[in-house]
Amino acid sequence: MKDNTFKARACVMAVGLVGLAGHLGQAQAQGGPPAAGAQAPSVQLYGTIDLGVGRIESQPPGPPGAPIVGGTRMQNGGLTTSFIGLRGTEQLSDGLRAQFQFESFVRADTGQSGRFGPPGPPQDPFFSRAAWVGLAGKFGDVKLGLSANPAWQSMILSSAMGPNSLFSPTMRQQYNGSTRGYMGVDSALPNSISYTSPALGGVTASVSAQLGEERGDNNYFANVVYRGGPLLLTAAVATTGHQPSPDEPAIQDQNWYVLGGSYDLKVVRLFAQYTDHEDKLEGTSTKTPHLGVTAPIGASGQLQVAWARAKTTRDAGADSVRTTTSMAYIHNLSRRTSLYGVLANDRLPVGTANSYMVGVRHAF
């Protein structure tokens, strides 16, 4: 009964979002001129649907010796986790604008919201990808609410497979969704205050404070990104004192550092990344080098190859090593639609997980 109620509410909210976007767009088209110093608001409905068929194997969260599980199925998100979003801006005055964003993950194979279903990790809130409001101008931008984790942004910028949560070695090893990662916080930060600076000499900086709200100490995140011609460099740091919703409330004591970059040689683009993760409560330290390359194939294709090797040392217990190698081929039918094939070999302490998938991704 509870699950049916949630689904009904999710459907109502989705229909309401579409109706709101249409209403605001019609008002913008038919309304009179904006007040002096302001412009009519702009609202956009957008998203990505990514579905494929294949076999996904992993060691799920749980006891250290839990066996690898997997099966052949229709799978959501072989390249990009499916989502639907609504964003808008309003020009308040010269150089100052208001902005907002709502994004919901979608399991396109079933039509349910969120990324995970039972018996996986806790169910995501409906707007679990983004839900924030803020102001932006020459000073940069400020956001209040659920916004992107700056350390996660540095990680995907310096990864050959970007935010691919199922196949990217760096995502599989570091994010504790359904692939046994070790990070205790997610790619987006609820209850956060975030600031991103304007670009200065190709450099931008972002900082976020995630309020503990009686679940533990505040969490803090920061990154710096340099973009100059073919070169991208980034560094990030995170320190966490609590584990936010939707996971079980828990005290944490984790520190996470990221160094990474990429260089475009035209024929190929090279990626390198190094992460250092320390969990003081678990008594573990994990160091992970990551290497990758992307290469254009003809006029419409791209090859992605990525590798990561995580070595975990423990205050009590044996050390362990995890090595993940992945490859993807993406064929672009248009700017919005792609066909792809992806495979991964993930060597964990309890065994080897082999995954593969072919699918289609469409952005709108």
C-alpha cells in the first residue's frame, strides 16, 4: 500500500511539472512586457532516457564476504542514468538572475522514480538528482538545496567514462550505490549551501557545506577546475561527518582527495586521476589511480577505455586490491540519440564480476 501511494504521488508530481512548464511557457509567450529591469522567466523541461539489455554483475553493499550477484535483464543507464528535469531562470536586473532546478532519476525500464529498487540501497527521494534555488551574477552563483557534489564533479571531469555509474571504473569503485563503492556521500548533496566562482583565467572554484541537521557534523566539499585549450586540471577535497538521507542516519569520519586531468591530442584524449580516501571509523585507507582514453571513430563514433586499481589498507584485517577495466563504443545517430555497447571486468577480493550491455540513449 505504501509503495502504491508513493507511485501515485510520483505520477501526480510528474504531471504537475509538465503542466507547470507548459503554463509558464504560455504565460511567457502571451504575457505583457516584464517590469523595468527584469525579464519574463524562462523554463525548460529536459532529460535523458537510457535503456539497454545485458548482464550486470557486482558485489552489492553488505558483509565484506558477500558473493557477487548478477543477471541478464533490461537495465537502466548503460551510459547515463535516466532522469527528467525542470529548470528556469528569471533576469532580476542587469547582471543578477534567479534560478532553480528540479531533477528526478527515472528507472525507465519500469517507469519508477529513483535509481534503485528492493533489495538494493534505500529508495531515492523523488527529486534526488537536483532540487535547489539560487542567485547568479558577476559574483558567481549561490545555490540552496540539493545540488552537485564538487568532489564528484572533479572525479567525473577527469574520468574517460564520465558519470557512467554502471561501467566507469572510478564510479564503480568509489560510489556505494549497487557496485560496492566506499564513498559515504552521494553525487548530489541535500541540505547544502553551495557557491561557484566566476571563471578567472580559466579557473573556477566551488565550495559546498552540507548541514548535519542533528545527524552528525556538517560535511564540507570544495574543488578547483582549470580549463585552457586542450588541457583540463582539477583538484578536490571532501570531509564528511554524517551520512545524509536517503541512507540510514549514521555518523561518519571520512576524508577524500581527488587530483585529475585530461589532455586532448585530437586523435585521442588522455585522462588521469588519483583519489585518496580515508575512513577513520572503519580504519581503512584506499588509494586509487585511474587512467583512461577516448578516441573518435569515424565521424559519428567514440571509443572509451578506462582502468582503475584501488588498494585498501586496514588497521585491522588484511589489505585488499580491486582492479576494474571497462570499454565502451558509442555511435551517435544524431546530436541527441546514440547506440552503444559497454563491457567491464571487475576483479574484487571475493571474485570477478563481468558485465556487458547494449542499448540506446536519447536526450531531450
